[in-house]
Amino acid sequence: MQILVVEDDSRISEFLVKGLVENGYFVTHCQNAEEVLENYIRKTWDLIIIDIMLPKMNGFNLVETLRFKKNLSPLFKRFNEEEKIENVLSFGGLKIDTERYELSLNGEAVELSPREFKLLRIEK
């Protein structure tokens, strides 16, 4: 599985990339949206993890540009109440409903404690 991580904070990106690589994923890291657009816009990824608070072009604009350029790679991004992008994040058989605090895998509910579910959420 090839994952693109777009994160400008070096501490966060080092932690995230290290964890993904240790779990067997192939990871490419970009520090900003411009780097993605210059080098990787035509590549299809298994997953793109995007920080919304990027310098210059923010994560929302990057997502819009990727979709405009027909890059349909699955995305994992954070959102807030003002930006009702979607309340359900899905990847393969995994679905996370952040409004109802529900998680399912291949259509079957997965019980999580409030603390476990909170770990899945990405907050500002």
C-alpha cells in the first residue's frame, strides 16, 4: 500500500511516517501542497493523508485541486463544523461516522469506547 503524507510539522510527520513504515506501508512525505502538485498530482495513491493547516495553499484547496485534476485517490483529512465536507470517512471496508460516533468494518459495527473513538478523530 502506498500512502502520501502531506504535513508541514516535522514532529508530526516523522512520527506518522515512522509508524506507517514500521507497519509495512510505503510512504512518501511532502511538506506542502505545492510539492504535491509539482511532483505527484498524476500518481494514484492508496491513501493520501492531508493536514488542513498547510502553509500557502491549505489542505482544503489541495483536495479541491486534486479532485479537479481527476486524482481520485482516497483522502483522509480533518474538517470542522463550518466546513461540512462529510461526516463519514471511508476507506475500503472501514467506515467512520464522526457525527454519530460509529465505526464499522465490512458492514459490521465495531464497538469502541469513547476514548478509543476520540483517538480516531482529528481535531484542530
